[in-house]
Amino acid sequence: MKPPKRKSFFLITGAIVLLCLILLIMPFFWKQPVFWLLKSDWMNGYGKARLIAFYNPAPADILREHVDQYNGGFKPGDFRAGLVYVPGKGYNYKDSLGLLLTRDFYLLAEPFSKGLARVKTGSGYGMLNPKGKWVILPEYDTVITQEKVLIVKRDNRYGITSRKGRFLIPLQEEKISNTYYSQALPFMLRYGTNGSFSVIHPKGTRSEAALYDSLYFRDNTLFAGRKDLWGVLDNTGSEIIPVIYDSLFVYKPELFTVIRNGQQGFHFPGETQPLIPAKYEKVDVCTPDTYRVYLDNHYGLLDREAATLIEPVYDTIYAHHGDEWIVTGNHNRYALRNTNDLSYPSEFFEMVGPCREGMTVVRNEDGYGVVSEDGTVTVIPQYDSISHYSSGLAVIYDNSQYGVIDKTGTFTIPFSLKLVELYDFHDGIALAAQLNLMTSRIRKQYGFIDKDGNTVVPFIYEDGHKVFSNGLAGMRLNGAWGFINIKGENVIPFLYDTVTRFSNGRSQAVYHGLIHTIDTQGRTVE
């Protein structure tokens, strides 16, 4: 048998628990107690909001209609949750039902941001959390919110707290700010009495770096100075380029040109040592895996680890094609080189042109020729000129005659006196001209041919555009310009003084001295 005292304890405890359960469950069946609590001052708006969410005593529109009874007589003009001003009392916060969420009213208040709101009372600034509780008591001259911490100031003393109100840096006399000459920073500075400053990282920890005396922004980059030397800081205030250079600038994203004693080098951010020490007159990127350096008026080449591939002995070095092909030049003699093995796959030339469609036009003392993508000579230099490849073809001119070759060097159109002008191929056709033997008034007539020399557009025009654009080419006939399609059909009449090529469906056409914008149907548009 249980002792009487112990039995009484269990009876009383059980009765209390039962009463609590009754009081907890009763409002689900009898709503009046909920409304008594809503109209009372026993709880703030946060508590009332939780009570409504738990018991759901009435539809939302009914609660909004009578919300003034729960707000001490105040009914807001709208029911958007957020900051609200109550005439005669001050600022507060309301939810979507219109409930004022705190018992206190504030002289100034700001909307909640990331779980905190700055407010001002008669005693100073503080920070509230969404439950209406003070994270920072309202006793400061100002509170400045940062991404991860808060800067507080009181009586010209500064400190930093976490967003939960715990001091990370106690109040002290050195100024702490998140700006530098009105420029907002992603981290904080602690200013000394002599104008120098140290960095406080975004989480409130002090930087171990020595004091700085200058900052400036350029190219979305923050440069830091110390005793006339410069480096770079990241968004946390950490040095990603050490402060050891006379000057530096962004060469490209994630690569900096650094300068000491007038000499240049390269430095990757986050590295303590430069990739290329500052000992060259100029440095730049040549290919994706090489760097070009300039020293004593000559160019050299470094690999991706900055080891020397080619000593600085050339008048010029530049990227040519692909990721590994370059051109080296000395005394006006140029050669293709492969950076993988530094081989010379071809002879030296007086000129090496750009790579077009994998083919390169070159020139030596014998004339123009062609080199393939791997440096093999496909057309022996011997001609007066060769155009750059287009549509897989190149136009050759020699002894006043035109011909056409493909990428193997095979003639698709042999040399002939028939054509007196021939332009680059586009989409497999090219503008060409023949002599007009019928009349001396018009010496040349223009048309279009294909890669085999077949006539695509008849040679009946006095001039023409070299390329079809938007499916049309401007041609001149009987002294006036119009447009034809690739079949040679007249689409826009020949009546203009001059016309431009179509671009985005529009062309500028001059008619009797006035400029008109026309579409591909010949209609004038605005």
C-alpha cells in the first residue's frame, strides 16, 4: 500500500494536469475564452497571433474586421504584414490580421531583414528579433547592420556583436566603420588615430595583416595600400595579392599584372608568390597555356608554369591558331611553331596571314602560297595574291587572271581571262565580273558564280554587293539599285540611288537624295 502523503501528491498532480487539459481543450469547443485573451493585455501581439493560429476562433476576415478590439482601439488601413505607424504612439509591427505585435512603440523603426529589425526608443537604438525580443538593448547611439554582425556605437566607443547580440569586439575608442570615404565595404575597418586602419572580417574577427593607409576601387577590385606599396583584398578583407608591388592592375579575371621598379610580372589571386616575377618590360597571355614576355626589345615565351620555352630573342611572337600554334618572327622572317614541341613544321616566310577555316595564306620571295593547319605547305608560294579561305575556297590572282582552289590546293576554277573580277565565296557563291564586249559604255558586267565557275546569277549588272544578306543582294542595273534573290529574281525594283546591305531585315536606301529604311519586301518602314 502506498503511503498517504505520496498518494495525495499524485492525486493533486493528476487534478492539476486534468484541469490544464480541460483549459487547453475547452477553447476548441467554446471560443469565448480565446476572445477574452485577445482583448486582454496579458500577452503581446506575437502571443495573440500564436493563440489564433492554434485555436482558429474565427475566419480571418472577421478577425480583421474587429482587430481594433485586440489592438487597444487601433485598426490599420491595410492588412499587409510589416511596419506600421500608429498616430500618437509611434512605430510598431503588424501581421496579416492587423495585430500589433509588440506592446512598445518606437520613435523610429525599420522593416525586418534577415531576422532582425533596427528600432529607436527614447533611450537609443536597438535590434528586435521576429518574436519582439531585444537582441540588442535600445541603449546605443547607432547600430549598423552587416551581413553577419552588427556594429554598435555608444559615447564615441565602437564594438561588434553577433546577430544574436554576443559581443565579438567589446566597446573601444577606435572607430569601426563599414565605409571608406563613403564607399560601402563588404567588411569593416578599425581606424587608428593616425588615419591608418586594419580590417575586421565579415564574421567579426580581426585581420592579422599589418595596418593599411589607402584603399581604392577599380575594375570591380579593391586595391589596398601600405607605405606606397599595393596589393588586393577580397570581399572578406583578406589579402589575395600581397601588398608588395609599386602598382598592379587586372589583366583579366583571376590574373593580375604586377609592377615593381618599372618591370612587369603576373600574379594569381590567392597565391603568396607571383606566377611570373616582375622582371620583364611587358608580360601578356599568348595562348591558353603560354605567356609572352618582352625583355631588351625582344619577345620570349613561358609555359603555364612560367618556365622558359623560348628565350627573349624574337622581334615578335603571337598566337596564330588553336591552343598551341604561334608565329615567331625575326628580321621580317616569320614561321609557324608548335608550342608542344617547339618544332618548325614549315619554312620561313615574309608574311604569315591569319588562319581561316584551318588554312593560312603565306608569302615569300616567290609569291603567295597556303599552309594547312598542321603547317604543311598545300600551295607552293608562287602567285601574285591569294585571298583568305571562305566557304572552303580561296581566290587566286596571278598574271592578271583569276582562279579558285579548295583546301587541298586543287583548282575548282582554272585560271581564265574570262573573269576580270572575282571576290570571296560566301555560302558557296561569289560575286564576279566579265568584260562587256557589246558596248563601250559599260565595261564590266557583274553576276554570281558557284565554286565550279557555273553562272548562278547572270552577268547583266553594272555593280553589286559581294554578299547576300537576309537572302538578298543589292545590284545596280541601268544606273539604279535594287535587290535580287539567290535565284537572280528581282525582289525590290531598281529605282534607288544607292542601297546598303540588309541587317535584321532592314536596309538604308537613298531615293532622289532622301534616305529611306526599307524591309525585305521593299516597303518603307519607320
